[in-house]
Amino acid sequence: MAARKATALDVAKLAGVSRSAVSMVLNGNIKGNVSKDAQERIRAAAKELNYLPNPVAVSLRNQRTATLGIITDEIVTSPFAGRLVSGATNAALARGYMILVVDTEHIPGREGPAIEALQHRRVDGLIYATGSLQPYIPSGPFRAQPAALANCFDPEDRLPAVVPDEVTGSRRATELLLELGHRRIALLGGDDDNAALLREQGYRSAMDRAGLTAGDHQVIVTGWDINQGYRAAESVLQEPDRPTAILAANDRVATGILLYAATAGIQVPQQLSVVGYDDQQNVAANLVPALTTVALPHAEIGAIAVKRVLDELEGSERRTERVLVPCPLITRQSTAPAP
Amino acid sequence: MAARKATALDVAKLAGVSRSAVSMVLNGNIKGNVSKDAQERIRAAAKELNYLPNPVAVSLRNQRTATLGIITDEIVTSPFAGRLVSGATNAALARGYMILVVDTEHIPGREGPAIEALQHRRVDGLIYATGSLQPYIPSGPFRAQPAALANCFDPEDRLPAVVPDEVTGSRRATELLLELGHRRIALLGGDDDNAALLREQGYRSAMDRAGLTAGDHQVIVTGWDINQGYRAAESVLQEPDRPTAILAANDRVATGILLYAATAGIQVPQQLSVVGYDDQQNVAANLVPALTTVALPHAEIGAIAVKRVLDELEGSERRTERVLVPCPLITRQSTAPAP
DNA sequence: CTGAAAGCGCTAACAA
DNA sequence: TTGTTAGCGCTTTCAG
């Protein structure tokens, strides 16, 4: 139960010095002005009184709030990317910052006011975070102060952007399947959005490198949901030359595939290997069979975005290159050697 | 691009009055002191300069930050209850408050420092929110200032608590099944935690009221995950007198049941009705078949908790009764008349 | 080496 | 009716 009251003046009195001395010592601003003795008394007094500078007063004085604002389109609302906010919060906390989050829930016209609200609160920096990988055109405020993009990127690269390395992720996943001896590998990819395109690129690169012919490639534009995975599986798995392995757009699509395979009496992984994407919590590891998948490093993305903003805030030059965060491949029970 | 600079002094100058007049007029504190004329000039000047009081200065002066703190054990990290934070944020925003969230991620020893950090930031009120329904013993800070509990409750009811009405929710779900003519209805319930117990209570109350005998009841302690639902279904559905309907602990358990049913060639809903719980986003509505389920009103819980805190903050008496938020039954394709 | 003083932007009590 | 003044708690310049 810390006493919530001690001010710098209290500390000064107890230590027998002036308020300014307290401030200087506690902030390490001793330009050779305070005697060693006084310094010790100040520190002791501060500890005794459990003194911490009032952040509100500090903010007013320094014109900095030690607060970052995150605007997101669906991170909070969505069940997938909460770890992004959590990673960001932890990284911020570790450096003495707190985070104000506003989720626009994809509601048009909500973004502007959200940014304004955050600016009005005098946040020191801004982060825009999206639920799915996509381009984002940063508006004025983003370019006018320390800022970063998380899981999205500025097509013109005016802002630091932190995004998952989707290409390598799906290439690695495809390689795993190839190493297991699979040849007919289908990609049930999302739709024509950025992540889907990049994942397809990784898939094709691995397939091509393995010298596979067009007949072995099979890319079906699906969607991102369970039922869409189910339907795509339904159409792909009924063909005579059905694939022996499927790379799914994400774990939900993989769930749909598993559901259809069960219905059709196709055993996974004995007759069909399935790889997901996301490593969605409480899903991938708990499916039957447990799903081999590519993890999306949301927490890390959030943490790095925060780091970028804080570095810029503390004096570094703005670095606008995109950071590609690795997506680790997690091998579980849904993949096996080709039949 | 609003000018970020105008201060009360600028407004005063432009309107030809004193700073205090500006403050009074803009805060509605005119105790008959300012001429109608001056008032209009002030408002006009404020609008012209795009003036908004600097919240940091206001905070320092008023000793209130218009900020609420939420401590949670897994809301942010977890894919399920993000809407709680989102509901809370929106409710707060609507009344001019912002929210600082700290997720302890169930890490022991993190809660104390989190509360301290929030208090240090001078939040005006505190909310403790849990991912799953459970008792929570509020520590000192919670009892010393405006606060509320979301999705958890103080066994001694010293704090307002906002929780889902689990009993009614599962009773309604059971009644739906009974209305469809089912008699042998199994409950694959979580484990011995609060939500599981309450859901079982609702189930039993509906079963008893329908005059069903012990043979028709069947309660299996399962868990909350897909694979656990799968295994429980495996054991329950192989019996000769297998149930014609299952009430699942949650949507993930229901997913496991659907997976097993598909594997075993049991058609849902023709041969087996399944009801979930949670109405988990991107899951319940997209399963195959789409899942009938009981929705957990997370957003509303968050919003009501915020309202409680703000009401207390703005002068109302603390009301410590528990608020039961209804869990609406959502009927989809996984339920049908008994075979 | 130390302390007094100014001021961040605002509100509210008090004089005029 | 209006303007002046005294802080909220802190940092930092500038005399002592």
C-alpha cells in the first residue's frame, strides 16, 4: 500500500535540500552541482517516502505523456491478433510507456476521430495496426510524429512497417511437404489479398524449385473461414488425382478441410497431410489431429513496432524500411510422409 | 489538420476577455458572471481557433485524468473476450474517457505491479476483467476507488460485478432441444469451474422441469478445447443408447464433437443436434453445419462495467449488486427435431 | 555547489 | 459583471 501522496517538496524537506535538487538527482541531471552527501540524502528520502514523480505534472512540464496510441481496424475485436496489442503493451511498459488503444472495428469514418482523440490526449507516438496484412496510406498525423505500422505497410514506405515474412513462411511449409515426399500439393488460399498473394508466392517458389510440373500445382482461391475451407476441400478431394497434401490459407480453413476429410472418410495424416497458417491459439494445437502450421508472430510484430516508435522518439533517425518478422513452422500431427 | 496549439489564453485574447471567463463559459460554470455577449464571443473564438482544453493541464489541475484502467488476466491475449475490452473502450469514449489496459497473461506476480502502474498513472477508476467467469478477491486499490468487476465477481460482493447469465443461457438452450423433441440430451461440460457449474445448473433445471428421468441426463466433465470435445464425443456417441442431442461446454468443444461425428459417420443435425456456447467469432457461424449456440455478451459486459465505474465516479453511490447480462440463444443449422 | 523563480495550461476562489 | 491570483507538481535556467 504505497502512500499515494509524497511530492518532490516532501522529499526536499526531508532531505534538507531544495525541490530542484531533488528533481536533478532523481533524473540524473547533476551537472556537478549537488554534493555527494546531498545526493544520498535525497535518494534515501525518496525511497523512504516512496516518492515517484507525478506523471501528470511531468507530462505538463515536459510536453510528453509517455503514452503511445494504437489505432487498429480489428485487432481488439478480432480473436486473432490480440497478441499484437499484448506484445506492444509489454514492450512499451518495459520502457515506461503505456498504450491507449482504439479499435475502429472497420467502421468507416471512425478512424479520423480516433486519431484525433489520441492526438488530443497528447500521445507521443502513433501505431496503426491491422488484423490482416494490407497496405495502409498514413494520414498527416502519422507522418508528422513518431509512428510505425504493424501488420500493414505504406506502399510508399514513408513509415517504418513491421510485417510477417509470409513468403518464407509458406515456402518453408511447402518444403516440409516436399521433404515428406508429397508431389501433388494443393494450396487453398484466402482470396486476393496481400497475405494470400505472398503465401502463394512462397508456395510456388518451393514447388518450382523442386521442379514440379504444372499438374502438381493446384491453387484454389478459397476464403478465410471454416466453411469455405470445407467447400474447397469438397471440390478438390473428390477428383481422381486428388492431392496428397494441402496447404491451407489459415487454421480455420484447415479446420474446414479436416471436417470435410472426416466426413469423406479420408484419414489425416495417413491419406492426406494438412498444413495451416496462424498457429491460432486454442485451435491449431488442439485440433484432431493437432495441426502442423506456420505461426504468425503477432506479439513480436507489436513489440518491434513499439520499439521503432520509441527509438525515433528518443532521438534516432526515422528508419522507414520494412521489417520482415519470421513465421516459424510448427510441426504437429497433421503431416506425414506421402502415401 | 487541426492546429494543435491554441490555448485558453489565445481564446481569451481573441474574444477580448480573461482566461477565467473562457474556462467558465466552456465548462458551463457561469454563475451569472459573464455577459451573454462575452459568452458568444468566447464560443466563437474557441471554435475559430479550434480550441480544446489541454487534457494534461486539466488533469493536473483537477486531479482527474479521465482515464480508466483495466487489468485482465487474459482478455487481450485470449482470442475470446477481446470484445469485452472493445465494449469497454467504446462506452468510455462516449463519455470522454480513455482506457489503459494491462494484460497479466496469467503470470503470477504481475497483477500487483500492473495495478500500481495504473494507479501511478492516476487512473480515475479500475476494472478487473477475467477471460473466464470466476471469483476475484479485490485488493486494496479496488476497494479504495471507483471500480467494477467484469466477467468475475467478489464472493463478498463489495464491488459491482457484471457477469453473464449462464444459468438462463444454458436453460434456454436445453429448452430448445426439448422443444425439438429430444429426450436423451448430454451435457459435455467444461471442468469444475464456475461457468461449467452454472451451465450445468441451467441444463438440469430445464431437464428436471421437463420431467426427464435420470437415464436421460448425462453429464460428462470434459474440458474447453476441441480435442477434449472430440474425445468426450467419442466416448458418449459409441454407446447403444447414445444421446440425440449434445449441449457443449463451448463452441470449441462443439467443434470437436462435429469433428468426431463426421469421422463416425453421424450426421448433424439429422442424427444428432449440437449446441455450443460463446458464439465465438469466425467459428460458430462458419462451422459446417453452422452452429446453434448461446452468445456470451462480452461487449455488453465491458460496457456495463465501465458505466458502473463512471457513475460512481460522477457521484452515484456504489452499487455492489451483481448484474446478470442475458446470453441470447442463436439458432443456426446444427439443431433439428429429434430423429 | 545551491536555491529562487519562471512557467507548462488550466480552474476556481476572490477582489474589484 | 469582470479580471487577478494562486496553485496543481514538476523541470530547468539563472543568480547567488
